[in-house]
Amino acid sequence: MRSQASRLFDPSAEQRSLAEAARPVFDAAGRAGSAAAPGGPDPAGDPGPPGPGWRVLGESGLFGALLPQDRGGLGLAPSELAAITEQAGRVPVPGPLVETLWVAVPALAAHDHPLLARVVDGHAVATAADPAGRAPDLDVAHAVVVPGPHGDVLLGPDLGAAADPVSTADRLERSFRLPTTAVPSGPVPGSAPGGAAAPARGPADRPAGHPLPLLLDVGAVTLGRLGGAAYLVGIAARLLEIAVEHARTRVQFGVPIGSFQAVRHRLADTHVEIEIARSAVGGAAVDVDRGDPVAGGTVTCAAVLARRAFDAAQRHCLQALGGIGFTWEHELHVLVKRGHTFAHRFGSRRELERLLGAGLLDGELFQDTAASLRPGPPPPHI
Amino acid sequence: MSTAGSRRPVDVPDSYHRFAGDAAAWLAAHVEELPDVDTDEGFAAHRAWERTLHDAGWSGLSWPREYGGAGGDVLHEAIFAEEYERARGPVRITRPALRFLGPALMHTADAAQRARWLPPMLAAGEIWCQGFSEPGAGSDLAAVGTRAVRIGDGYVVDGQKTWTTYGRHADRMFALVRTGPPGAGRHGLTCLAIDLTGPGVDVRPIRQVHGRTGFAEVFLTGVRVPVTDRIGDEGDGWAIAMRLLSFERGPDAGGPARSRRRLAALAADVAAAGPGRDRASDEREPGAPAADLTAIGPDLDRAAVEGELGALVARVHGYRCHTDRRVAAAWRGEQPGAESSVVKLYSSELDLDVVELGLDLFGDERTAEGTPEFLDLWHSRAGRIYGGAAEIQRTVVADRLLGLPR
């Protein structure tokens, strides 16, 4: 295990302002997106970006976050992109944002793919599937990254016709499942605990497509899972922000409801879960920065904690808002439904927890602690 | 693909990495099991161990050299705390002194007092305890009622302190007393350093649910305290107490290491007892309680247990990441504040959940009186109370971090 000194992480003032600077971009994309119906091909004849908000994001240059500057990107480290992705979760817009930023662009760059520039500027769509074969915007995507038992592959184009739409309550999501013949079979590393097979689909032969190197030394699943975790923390943080504002201003029994302990404690507990999840995302992102072999495990921890934070947030914040939280015009349901999508993409909480538990029992985790002088819990301090 | 751009990990000078290696090597060579700290013999052994640590330069790492410290910083403290837990070092009986009593004195005591008190405090020559809680002042600290009346060049103190950690063995108490009129809340409070070895002091150990006596009640009857043992000015007690608590709120890098150890110990027991494992190859120490999952049925759902353990893995890891982040912030110079309540809420619930999963899986025999798990169960459960009850911590979060109306 690395020592305390080598695990420290802390955003510098410059890096914090970077994340803050991204906020207006997401706000603008959100406004553009709400001005038009999400989804559907672009009438100008371009091959169907997910919506006008997507153009705004493309024009900002954000999609090239992980591309080196000498290749026209922003040259950000994954830990910096994690902070930005959290901001994105606060103002969700339609489109495969996490998949593009974290998986598709690094994959296209690894292949020097001709689509790269058009994906970065938002004129073409690429996406990424999770180990269960789910992916957003498959019908309009020119390329899709698919994790497989023998490594990640890049598929496309012309997947659209074969993609199976999946119904979802998420207003911002156009969800699909990859055609079974396109999905590599067998367990994807990091997708099923204890070597248990992932749901079998398709023939056992390897899929057509271009094999990818291990993206950023950690692979598509870990990158997608980390980006999704950061995004989910942003959704949870926004839910809490809305609930706190409501609790400050909503008066019942002659006082703001935020003065009632029953409300205060629920929101305090939510804050605690969000803060820990944010720290875990930050720590795991630093592991990815380094290409540290522990990143697969620490990203999975962060993903579990982001799901726990979202669970607490959607439960308690919806409660704090009372009836207004159940109305169509309030933004709360849009966030909650978006959160449900990301709480399951790249693994549900239950699946990821089991993955970690199996790792613990097999001695893959906490080796240093288990090998200490004597067994047993720590002695009491008092 | 390579990424450009600055990296978010904090660049730590090599000297700190060397320090970590030196600490680990020294601890590996010197740590040994001591008799139970809850006995007179055991406490004496722990006191001698503190002396050993001090003489080797490992105590008071962030304390100034003039008080016998090493003149280092918060990162040295954090590195050593983690290495110490990893090496399974004995309980630190100087913990209250090192973490908050000493630092509070550095900021509030006068020069003569600092020279007189701090070096022996650091070397465990004098054991200090904190005297804040009273029977009528628990969560509501401003209700402190112990009276101190100024007579001549000193005070006469009458009252009762309770839940006093190491009170049984302490030489001196950092006490919060009332010098102003009764019932004035935060006003009229003063801090005194009370000599517990003098007349009028009656220390009665409290027998706790786990049979141990780490706490004591301290009865003060006509105890004379010279004015030269007053900490700060009369009436400054509340501000000094809050200052002290702010040091207590600093990040504790040993906490996540202890939680890891708790979970690793449980996982080792589950792995040894679980399906598919050969019990004959079980390498537990002789006399250790047998781990037997059949206690809860032969058809134990391994997947469910894996899921529960996995959730704890994530939470323990999150606790550690959060502590790493806090250590970095403190090293940058940020003062610890209300966010320590976040850590307390999270870690105390986490530790309890780890212990209770062990109890669920292995049954009540696991926490039979005298086992390490028995102590751990009750100690972890108390974590929701000591250092500020969970309800108080939630109130702090709601007031100061969320800005909710009172």
C-alpha cells in the first residue's frame, strides 16, 4: 500500500477555478437544450447530434478534455476532468456526455481515428457501452466503445439500425442495448464478482471491431465508471442544494421547515454521504492519473459511494420538498430520473459491492492490513 | 495516450517519504504487545512506552522544539499515525494531550505555564485529562456548573466532572469551570489546570458496559488552584474550550487505518469459515475463537455476505480518501472546522456497522465477554456518543455547513 504521504490529493486554486469555469458552459448547454426537444436528428442534415445543447458543449472544446494540447485537446488529467464532470451532473443535458469525455474520445485518439475531430467539436456522436451492453444514443453514434473479455474494442459505424431501444424514465436519456451479435461474450474484467459469468449474449467468437489498448492504463469500464460516479455526485449535490434552499424558504407552522430537526438531520446525513463520495471520486481519479494498478478497485469503491450518496439524496431531498417535488414542472424529477440511469450504468450498487466483497475475501484487497502482526480488531481507545 | 496538464496529487518532498520509511522501520523494531492499559501495571507500561517514543523523537512531531517536540508539521503527524496503526502500536495514552490539550495550551497559556507544563506532558511525565463534561453538562457544554471562587491569589473549586478519560491515572486536568454567576451559559466560564494529586480531589473510576474503567468521575471539594494555574483570562473559558475542540477536530490519519484493520479482521474470519474453504488449513492462532458460518446455517448466502462486506470496503476506502483530502487541506494551512462533524458521523456509523456485521454472521459467541470483539462492539457503539453525540454532529452540519435555519 502506498503511504499516507503519497496519497494526498487536494485541488489547487487553479484547478478549482477550472471546474467553476465549466459551470457556465453547462448552464448554457442546459438552456439551449431546454429550448428544443431533446433527441432526434438535426434538420440541417448532420448525422444527428443529440440536441442543441450538445453543440454548445462541442463548441466549448470540452469534449477534448483528456486529449493532449498538441492534439487540439485541453490536456487535462482525469482528476481535473472528474471535478468538471461533477459540475456537469448539476446541470444535466441530453447526450452521451460521460461516455464521450471519458471513454469515446480517448478510444478514438488511441486509434488516431478520422472521426476524432468531429466528435470533439460535437458534430459527430460517439458513445460507449457498459458491460451489460447498455449505451446511450447508439442510433446516432458513429462509433461505440465496447468492453470485452479480451479487452475493449471500437465498433462502428452503422450500428444504429441494429440497436435495440430500451425504455427509460430519464428525460435526458435515449437508451439502447447493443445488438447481441455485436457484444463480446464472456465476463468482462471488473464486471462480475468471483469469476461469475456476465449474462451470456451472442456467439463466443470475438466481435468484429478494432481492439483498443488499455485506455489510460485502466480501460473503458474503469473510466466510464469513474466518470459516471463523478456525474452522479454532481446530481446528488444539486438535489441537496435544491432541498436546502427549499427548507430555508418554505414556511409551515410559522417557521421555515429547515428549522425542524427531522428535516435538518436528513439533509445533514445526505451531505455526509456526498462529501465522502466526492473524496472517494477524487482519490480514485488521482489513482487513474497515475495509472496505478489499484485504480480498478478504488474506482469501484468511488462508484459504490456515489450510488449511496445519490440514494440518500433522492430519498431525503424528495421528502424535504414534499408535494412540489412530485410535480412535472419542478426540475427535481429530471435530476432523480437522470440519477437512476447513472446509478445503474457500469454496474449497479449491488453488483459493485459484491465485486468488492469477493475481492476482499479472496485476499486481493487490504493485503497489507491482513498480513499484520496479529489478527483481531483494534483495541479500544478509552 | 498520455495526458498533459498539472496533476492534482500533492507533491510531497522526498524527506516525508523517507520519514515514513524511517517510522515504519523503527516501529517494526520496537512495537511489542503491552499488558492491558486498564490495569495499573498496564498503564505504567504504556507510560514507559510513551517515554520510549518521546526519547526516540516520535512524540509531538508537530510540536515546537522548545517544548520537546520534533518541530515538524501536520503531515508528519498523519504519516506517523498511519504507520503506527499499521504496525499495531499500543494505545496512545497521550492522545488527548498530543492532539488537543497541548496545542490548546500553546495558544492560550502564558510563557511560564507553557515551559512548566508542555515538556512533561509530552514525555508522559505528567498525564493530563480533559475536564469538560459534567453530570448536568453533556451535549450542552455551556451548562457547566462547577464553581470556582476567587479567594486571594487563587481559586477554590467545588463541583463534579465526569466521563473523564484516563481520569484514574491523570495528574492534571484541563478544566472548564464557572467563575461568573450560575446559569449564564457561555459567559463567566474560565479554564483552570487543576492538580489532581492534591487535597479535595476524589477520583472514582466508572465501570463501563465492557467492564473497563477508562472513564472516571472526578469530585472536586474545596480544591485550591493558584491563579498562576489559570489558563487565559477569567471569563475566557468558552473561547478557550472552543479553541481546544478545534484541535480535536483535526484529521486523524490513524482512524481509517483502525477501520481497515477492523474490517480486515472480520474478512479473515469470514474467509476462513466460508464455503469452499478447507477448515483444516485455517491458520488462526491457537485459542482464538473459531469462526463458523454454520452457526447461522449451512446454506449461508455467500453472495449476500460478499455484498455486505463489499459495501463496507467502499465505505472504509471513502473514509480514508476523505481523511487524505483533509490532511492535504490541513497541510496547506486550512484550519479544521465544522467538517470534522462529517467525519465523526461517517466513521462512527461505519465502525459500528462492521462490528455488527460480525455479530450477525457469527452470533453472540463472537462478542462473549473478554473477547477483542466484545470490547470492539461496545467501544464502537460508544463512538456515536463520545466526542459529541451524533445528533449534535448533525446539528453542526445543518447549521454550519448547510446553513439551515435554527
